[in-house]
Amino acid sequence: MTASVFEALADPVRRRLLELVAERERPAGELAAEFDLSRPAVSRHLRVLSQAGLVSWRHHAQQRIYRLEPAPLEEAGAWIERTRDNWAARLDSIERHLNDIAKDTE
């Protein structure tokens, strides 16, 4: 898994694009119509998603039809699950420390 998956997911427009193509394959024009952005701006977002491996496209006549590629999302989800316990333990430790500080100031 590369950082580019998380970088791609960091943007709300790209997350919405993923939601749309997760429902069904869609042409670029239909995707662009969902946003108050220029078509070139939506195309740039789609390019980022494509480069991260999150979407792929095929030509149909004069259109590009985009579809979701779930493997990178599954890989990112698996990484989050593997690291969740580590982060939970660290956050618990911080909480205990802050509680100790609060008790000392009372």
C-alpha cells in the first residue's frame, strides 16, 4: 500500500467520487455534473484516484467510463485494522497521563 491511497482519500471531492463509482460505473461527464467544479478540476481528481489505483476507466465511444477498484481500499482498511490496537493503547496512555496531571492540580 502506498501513501498515495491515503493522500487520495484525504480530499472530500475524491471521497465523493469514490462513493459515486462504488454505486455503479459512471462516465466522466456524469461524475463532473455532480460537483460545482469545472470539468478539468474533476478530471484532475479522477486522475489522482486513478494514479492511486482506486479507480480505473475504459473507453466507450467518446466517453471514459470510471469504475471502483476496491483492492487498494481493502489494503488500506487492513492496515488500519492492524494498527488500531497500537493507537488505542497509546491514546489510553495519554488519557491516563492527563488524568494524573489533573489529579495533581486539584
